[in-house]
Amino acid sequence: MQRIPLLLVAATLIPIGALSWLGMRIIHQDRDLERQRRREALEVAGGRVALEMERRFQEIEGELARSGGIALSGVADEEPPGALFAAGEEAEFQSRDLHAAASLYRALARSEKPAVRAAALLRLGRVLRQLGDRAGALQAYASLQQLGAATVGGQPAGLLGWQGRCRVLEESRDAEGLRTEALQLAQSLDSGRWPVDRATFDVYREMVQGWGARPPSPEAIARVEAAIELRRAWKSGLLAPRGRRILPGAEGTALAVWTGSGRQAAAWVATLDEFVAPLRGVMENQQVVLSLYDTEGRRIFGEARAEGVSLTPGETHLPFIVRVASLAPERQGGRAVLLSGLALAFLAILAAAYGLYRATTREILLARRQSDFVSAVSHEFRTPLTSMRHLTDLLVSRSITSEERKAQYYELLAHETERLHRMVESLLSFGRIEEGAYAWHLEPADATQLVHALVEEFRSAPEARGRVVSCQVEEGLPRIEVDREALSRALWNLLENAAKYSPPGSEIRVAARRQGGSVLLAVEDEGAGIPAAERERIFQKFVRGSDAKQAGIRGVGIGLTLVKRIVEAHGGTVRLESEPGRGSTFTLILPCPGF
């Protein structure tokens, strides 16, 4: 019996272990295939993103060729000689003849040389401001502003013109006009198009902030720093005629594209965010997130991702390393189905093992009970047969001459015969009832008469010797429809059990009463009682109470089962009330016809 659970556990664990190993192998293979598929998809997506970046670079280079961009070299005009402006400056500073100075400067402002014209317009605007001609000063500075990158005293004429206009508006207390002009100047400064150094940029930025513009953003500073560095490299001859470059700065990394030669060189400078912004739709369609690294492996854009695919400049011809990672969740469908299938298989194996264990233990228990039953029946049969054989041998040998002794022996033979007959009939009835082959003969019966007759018969039986059997029947009990023989056998079994399990001299009480639409037949003893844990089991076939086995009380374990089957066949139930040490009461609840 103890080996069966071990064998079942082994038979269960072996297929579970095999399925687990096979499932894990399949899951690992599926995970590897999924990773390979995701990597291939990422390589394709990275290639598309890199292709779009190359297309973007080509568009920028085309725009530079058509319309130019940030000039890498300023206008190469030499500073005009001071003698050209000597007369005007003498009239302005020595004679204080501002009108004459203005006339002289206007004449020079019509020069064909940008440097001369720029210097003259700068002086003209200054004189007109002193004369209070703010409109004329604004016009002069506007003309100076149009000269763009032409230099005056080493500074771009366009910036000097913008600065002059802002000062005129400041002096005229035109706050709204000054703020608008300052914002435009700040936007122009932040573009990086002016060929100035960082110190000049900071000076102009302080001025425009004083006039109401916001401080420069880190992106603007990064653009300006990149433009300054690009111009320095161009002037030093360190740049090829065209190219693309990552320019790191204190406030961020910028990207530069340039093309041209000599005085015609132009560049496009922007932050990496500005470069990548038009490509976000492509990345969303590919369901990837982008990060960029310089050639030394430092991240310059995006988030660091552990998983992804990197494309080097050698593969893409881009000035940086492109790394893409997938935003799409890892596909779990196949693995989820496999895990679900494995879980169901495990449950099925466990359920089958449990069912097999229950069935096997039940069959073994039943076989054991049947073996005990056969042993008990053999013992029960052997006892009366032994007595009958002994008495018969004595009578046949004619060794008994006393008529009184013979009569006594004949009475004992009759009792043992009746006892054996009851046992055989009980076994036969139990077998037929279990197989559903018992022929029930239901007929109306007087409950009072049936109970009294049975109690009287039991009082004369040897089982009742030394015990008081009382009977209390309620008057006016209704007739019940029963199989007399079967119901009598059920009540006899209860009386016989009460006699077996109660001490000599104790009382056995039989009662019959009516309750609602039922008749209750109860048999109460003063025996040891039945433990609560056994009250359901004792109605099962071949089951006997533990106290009965310990006390060596004879029985085959079918008496109460037969009682329950008979009562249920009549449409009734059996109720058990018991208290250990104080006895038990078995009550047959039978329905009355017409209720």
C-alpha cells in the first residue's frame, strides 16, 4: 500500500519533467528566433532611418547650392582709408556743423564699395541721431543693415545697423517697436549666421536682453558655437570643400553641413534635435527609438538602450553612429500558448494521477474491506455451524438419554439455525439490493402492530438476554406503506446492534411516533456511542466502528448499510444521534401515504 503513492509520484514526475525540459527547450528556441527576427527587423528599420537621414542631408546640400546659408568667410573688402571721412569727421566733431557732416556722409554712402558705404552709413546714422532726425537715422541704419556681412571695424554691417535701429527706438521711447526689433535681432543672432566670435555674440546678447528679448536657449548657443568653430576651421584650411561634421559644445552638440570654396562657401548649422525632428514620422512608422553616438562611442542624442542595432559611419556614410531600438513589445503569443498548453498538460497529468491514486486506493480499501468481510462472514458462519455440528454429533451418538437435555439441545439447534438463516437472508437481501434486483413488496401496514410484534420477537431472542427492551408507541399512528419483511429486517438489525454495543443489564428503548407527514421509528441504546468522525462512514458497506474492532465485537459491516438502503427504498431517511460514552439513537423516518 505504501509503495503505490511512490510509484504514482514517479509515474507523474517523469512525464512532467520530460514535458518541462522539452517546453523550456522550445521556449528558448522561440525566444532566440524572436530575438533574431527583431534584430533583422531593426536592421531593416535602421537602414530606412539612415536612408532618410542621407536624404535629409542631400536636401540641405541642395538648399545650400541654391540659396546659400551661413557664410563661412566674410566680405574680403579692406577697411576704407580714414582720409575719406576726414572732412565729415572734422565738420562733425570740430566745427559741430552736423548738417554739413550729414551731407558729406550721404555722398560717401553712395559709393560702390560696400566697405565705404557701410562706414559712411554708420556715421550718417550717428549724426542724424544727434540732429534728432530719428526717421532719417532709422533709414540710414536700415540701409546699413542691408549690407549684411560687410565689415565695419571688424563687425558685420548688418549687426551694426540692427543695433543702431534699436538705439534710435530706445531714445524715442518706442517700447513696442524696440521690443519687436530686439526679438528679431535675437532670432538672427541665435541662427549663427553672423560671422562673429563668442565674445561679440555675448555682448550683443546682453544688449538685446536689456531691450526685452529672452536669454538664448542652449540650442541657440550650441548653434552659434558650432558656427564659430566651423568658420575657424574653414579659415585655417582644415575643412574639405564640402562635408558634414558633428560639432560638440558646452551647451550641446550641433550638426554642420557645408559646401563651396573660397568666398562662396556656405554652411547649414543646427542642433541634432532640429535635424532629427523631420524624421520622427519615419521612426514612428518603423516603431523604433533613435539614439546617435559620435565616432568615439559617446552618446550625443537620444536615450541609451541596452538592446538595439548600431550602424557605423562606414555602413551609412553619416557623420555619426546610428543606433535604433524597437518600441514594439516582444511577441509573446507563441510562448504564451505553449506555456498554457504545458500548464494544461501538467494539470491533466496531475488530475489523472490523482484520479488513479484515488481509484487505486479506493479499490485497495474496498478489497481490504471485502477481505475483512469474508473473514468476518466466515467467522460468523463458523460459530453457529460449530455449535450445530457439536449438538448434532451428541444427538446422533445417542449418548444423551435425558429427554430434558434433548429438548434443550433441540432448542439450541433451532436457535442456531434461525441465527444462520437470518445471516444468510441478510447477505442475500444485501446483494440483491446492491444490484437493484430486490423485489420490493410494498403494502399498507399498521406501524403500531409491526413495532410491537418485532419487539416481542426480539425480547425472546438470545441477543436480548440480560437486557431490558422497552417499547413506547404513540397512539393513533397512521398506516404506512412498507415491505414488511425488509423493514422488519432493518429494525432487527438496529436492535441487534444495540444489544451488541451496549453493556449487559442496560436498557434498549424502542419508540414510534408521528411527526408531520412522517412516522419516526427510533432505537436507542446506552452503549459506547459513535465518534463524530465515524458517523457518516459507518453507513458504508464493510465499514465497522473502531470501538467495535477494539472490543472484538462480531459483525460483517453490512447491517447499517442494509438499514439505510431499505429506508431509502421506502422514500425515507436514517438519522443518527450519538454521544460517546452515553449511547446512540437511530431513527427511521418513513413517509405516510396521503401526506
